[in-house]
Amino acid sequence: MGHVLKMKPVFKEMIWGGHKLKDVYGYDIPSDHTGECWALSAHKNGDCEVADGEFAGKTLSWVFENHRELFGNIEGDQFPLLVKIIDAKNDLSVQVHPDDAYARANENSLGKTECWYVLQAEEGTKMVMGHHARTKEEFVKAIEEDDYDNLLNSFQIKEGDFFYIPSGTLHAICSGSLIYEAQQSSDITYRVYDYHRKGADGKERQLHVKQSIEVTKVPSDNDRKQEFVKTKLENGEKTRYVESEFFKVDKYQLEDENVIKNDAPFQMVSVLNGEGTMDGDAIKKGDHFIICSDQKETKFCGSLELMITTL
């Protein structure tokens, strides 16, 4: 048996957050405007602790730094990926994330490419992804004129939708969404528009218009056609949502008994729905684990919906 790290989430209160993280997953959240659950993270702004076992109480960054052999001895000075669950009671700001080169030069950070799986969406819920400017000049003019109604590419979403958001993509999660997010381990966000709303201090939140203009891709690729590869399992199905240079994301719909092999440096496992066992230990909706590289296969039993993110 290899190492499986059960992690304690870190919660973030946000101006736009709600209480679905408590209502849906039973988490003990700090307030009724909790926007983010950092479920699997070694980032300095939300470093998860191991819940039990050999490394109980140690942070994921500590385990990664001191036991790199458990992560396939991958290179790099930080754990590369981060998994969140986001509860948007209200709209998030319209924002963009830099790529690795810009983030390294300007923020001493990784860039941020991410992806979203829609866990819940209230009727009529929208999402912003991309824009309609054909040139950088058009893009700047729309920002200067506050013409976001015409600039932004928005559309309705539903439960089960998946979106891949490369760095440089203008985007916003909107009111009524509950989202699973897998991303590079970065907390660099450039806000270009925040609906002129005011924070608790009565002031509008800081915008990063110059950086947003520099990093946003123009023109925008607004084609959302996607084909996902489905694979039959012994007692279930695997859907490969994305396989990029940054991460792979698979959803597993399992019934009864299934063995999932691990040939990656690690597997970041989130239980989206159901309950059952993992190598005999009880697991349930809202649990999050990291299966280390020394655990080559894991037996899951029960009716389970899992999301597994790997390099």
C-alpha cells in the first residue's frame, strides 16, 4: 500500500460568495459569504493540511518539499496544481490570468490556465468566456468606454458543462454557479471590470486594467465545441475532459467495485457525489485526497462520482 493523503480544505470568504459549500457538501464554513473551498492546495495563500495518517497536521507544501519521492520526484519549486470548489452567489469580476512567462517576469509566480466543471447552475445562469474585440485597439476602446455589454462573450450554462480556460482568456463565473475548478497553482488574477460594486470599506475593488490589456488574447477564441473521450470501465465510465500541457482531468462515474490505476506522479481525487470505500476506508461526497506515486492502484467500491486531476 502506498500513500494516500486526505486533505483538509481551506475556505475563503468573498464579496460574491454564499453558503452552498455548507448546504451541498456539509463543510464548516466561516460565514454565509464563503466563495471558495481550496480543496487540494499547496499554495502559500491556502496551504491544505493532511487530515490523518503519517503526515497528519503537516501542510501539503511541507510534504511536497520533504518527500518529493511521493510525487514521482517531479521537478519544480512548488506543487504544480490546485483544486477548488467555487460558490458564486453573485457575479465574480471579469478577469484574466497571465501565462507562465508574464507571471514569472512580473509576479514571481506560475501563470494560470484553469478549467471548470459545472456542479450546479440555477436556471438562466450565465458565464463569461472570451470577448468580441477583433483588435487590441477595439479591446482598449471598449474598456475605456465601459462598453462591457458589447465586449463580453457570455452564454448560459447548465450542470455537467465543462470549460477549458487557457491563460489570456477573459472570463467570469456568474451568479448561481457551483463550480469545480482545476488550475495551475497560482493566485494571480487581473480584474478588468467589477460592475462598479463597493466592498465593505465602501470603495470599489482594485482593478488591474493595464495588466489585463497586456495579457488578454486578442482576438479571442470563442469556439466552445468540445468532444470528450469516454471509456468503459469494469463497473462504470471515465470521461476525459482535458489533456493539456498543464493537467489532465477525468470524471469517473462508478458503481460497485472498480480498480483505478495510477501511473502519474500523483492523482488529485475529489468526491463530487455518492459514498463508498477507497481501499476499504469510507469516503463520501466532499472528500478530497491525493494518491501518491507509490500507490499504483486503488480499489473504489460504491456509487461514486469522482473527479481526478493529474499532470
